Amino acid sequence: MSVPTVESLDSIYTTASLIKQGERYNNLIETFKKTYGRAPEFIVRSPGRVNLIGEHIDYSDYGVLPMAIERDVVQAVATTSENTKVRVANMNSKYPQREFEYEGEDKVVTIDSSSLEWSNYFKCGYKGMLEYAKSKVTPKGMDVLVDGTVPPGSGLSSSAAFVCSSALAVNTANKLGLSKQELTEIAIVAEHNVGVNAGGMDQSASVFSEKNYALHVEFVPKLKTDLVQLPSSASFVIAHTLVTADKFTSGPRHYNLRVVETKMGARILANALFDGNPSGIDTYKKVMDEYFRTNETVDAEMQLTEMLELINRHLTNTSGYTVKEMAAAAGMSESEVVERYMTRFPVQTDVFRLYQRAIHVLTEARRVYQFMKICEQERHQQTPSSHSSKVLTLLGDIMDASHESCTKDFDCSCPELNQVCAIAKRNGAFGARLTGAGWGGAAVFLTTSENVPALIQAVKDEYYHKKFPEFGNDQLDDAIFPTEPSSGATVYTGFDHS
């Protein structure tokens, strides 16, 4: 299945936002003409996402449950066959225009991952797509104008939206004809070029999502997505704490470190269970699949419960492991551990807290199944509205448990996230949790449509007005806003090309 091409913005956005989006796209097109002296040929769009449940488990190969949001990255593009030069500009003047050349089939383009450079995210998509295409095409020259509404560092996947839209722009410009599956898999790997060891949830949600549905994304044995219908009574609010969660600069202490902690925990468990881990298993999902390979009748929730018992039996150092201790328990040398897991994506820590990370990963993976089961049961129910409140309470309890686990076991929350979640719970939210990588960024609240205005006002009064008294209405509306499940990546051509 390929990314759809549409000629009407109402195929992408809600009726309530069509006027605002129409003005935005018109402004993008006119600015493109002024910047490059010609009209764009097409506009690509990839959304950010909010993860409803399943935090920091995608790189352990467990399924997650995000939904795309209306906030997105769009790119207006025109091509030329006269050269292979790429010019990239941004609607936000703080990001200077950049140019680069195609460097040939073997290299494609140089990306300096040590530099926090905005155009690197475009280069990631460009490099990934053309490496995949190899000698099939001589790439077109491209003029590109980018506009993003996903707040950077919010935990709403602005970087994946940028990389996915860039990959889609290159795919469309060069008529590569790649499927959604191929586009997603390329974008997942491509984002590694900016030095972040991402798992794949963000790119999948940005490409595969559809209006009115959440998306269950699985990674093993291959990337697979299924739509999940949410209760009709459920409404969601996103609140950006305005604590910036920058994966590039904080990765060694936070995101990249957690990847190492989960992978080394899985290697140690595999080494204990499978007589030396001959296959090099380094994710908990692969450990689980191998352990239950001869007993597939046990359902996933029960498997995860037994996995937790195995963690308590085999990851006994609850105070943390040194590199030497990890290597010994995994049946590896210290140099092998460092070379395999700490070279391309460097980490900084005193000790590696494998036990706590494992507890989070396995309980969170179980919460994904519990959340989906409730949604599926609700889909088949035809009961009065009083039942809907019970369903939202059950879903909210799962979200609350997720936030507690993120805070205590995975240590990826922060005081501001805890504060906005507490405010939301006091003001009618059934559940409230951080979303995205954490360490700042955004929280998501589950409520009803009737309660959305009061909930947003309460968070404004108790959080934003106190911490950011200088903010005007536009800034507040960018920081906290309602959302609903949105469509995924799209190519838009319904505008005047003259």
C-alpha cells in the first residue's frame, strides 16, 4: 500500500481546522514562490504522534499504541532534472536555508551527527531513500520549503515527522514508488544518522495512522500495524510542559542509556535461560518468544507475567550493574559490550539499572494488551452512557500506572510532567501520563469532550499562568490543546501549480 495522494485538505484535517490549515498551506505556497521563483509541484505531510500507552518498549520489540495528531511537518517541493542540488528552507526564520549536493551512489550525502543542525533531519530522509533506491535513479534536484507545527522537544515526535516527510518528499520527487511499509522501515533506520537510537513507533504512527483510530504497532517478526477503535466517549488533551526533551544532547544520559540498559538486561536473561545465548538475543520480546516457543498456547499477558518472575530470579542486582558485571553476566567481554552497544550511540552513567528498566518494559508491554482488550470489549458493547464512564476509568487507571512506572522504574519523567498530570487528575482527567521519550516534553490526558474546556483552563491556571505569566493566548494554545486520532502521511496536490 502506497502513501495516498489527495487533492482536498478535508481528506487530511478535521472540519474545525480546515480554514486555519487552508491559510497555512496558501502561505506556504506563496512563500515558496518568493523563495525559489517558481511554484511547488506537490506538498507532503507527516504528522506527529501521541503515544497512548507503551512507552520505551518499542526498542525491546514490544507492540505500542500511538495515534497520529493533527500537528505535523509539511514540505512543499519542486524538482529539476538539470542538476542534483538540494536547497532546503524553513518557514521559521531561525532555521537558515541550506544547500547540499548528491555525493554519489556510495555516499549519497554527508551527515555530521555531532552537530545539532536542523537540515540533518532532511538529509536523513534523503540519504535513506536514495541508499535504498541505489542505482535505480539519478536523483532530481529539489527545492524544498518546510513548515512544522509539532513543538520540538515536546515528546510528540517532531523529529520522526520531519524525517518521514523528508523521505516521502524524496520518494515522490524521484517517483520511487515505495510502499508505506518500505517508507517506514527506511525512516526508522535513517533517523539513526542523527545519533539517536530510536525504536520505530514514531515513524510507524506518522506513516500508517488513519483518522479516528489508534494504531497498534508490532515489530517482531516484522513491522505490522493494526487499527484500534477507541471508545467514542474518549477525548484527549496534550499538554507540553515546555521543558525541552532534546534527544540529541541528552541522549547519552537518557534515551541511549535506556536502550543499552534494556538490551543488556535481555542479553543477561537470555544467557541464563538458553545456555549461553548462542543467537545473540538482545531484546526482551525475543527472549520471551524463544522461551515460550514450545508453549504458544500461553497468551501474551500471561507470558509477560512469567517474564517478570524470571527477571526477579535472574537480574538480582537491583542497585545497578557496572560494565564489568554486565559483561560477565551476559557471557561477553567488556570490550565487546562497549563496541556493540556504546560506541555509535555513546552513554554516560555511574551504573546500569537493568532490573528497574526490565520491570517497566514488561509491565508496560502488558498494559498495552490490557488497554487494547478494553477497547475491543467496548467496541462490541451497546450499553448506556454510564458504562462509558467505567470504560474510561479502566483505561485511565492503565495510563496512570504507566506514568508511575515511567517515573519510578524507568526514571524518564520530570517534576513538571508529574505536576501537570496531577493537575489534570484533580480536574476531571480519567488518566494522565507522560508521552514520548520523557525527561520533559508532553503529557496526554484522557477525558470526555464535555470536560475538555474546563480541563484545559485548569492546567492553564495552575501550571502555565504560574510558570509562564508572560504567555499570550496563542502561546498557550500551542502549549495545551485537544486532539483526536489523525490521518498519517499524505501527498497533497490540490492547489494551483502556476
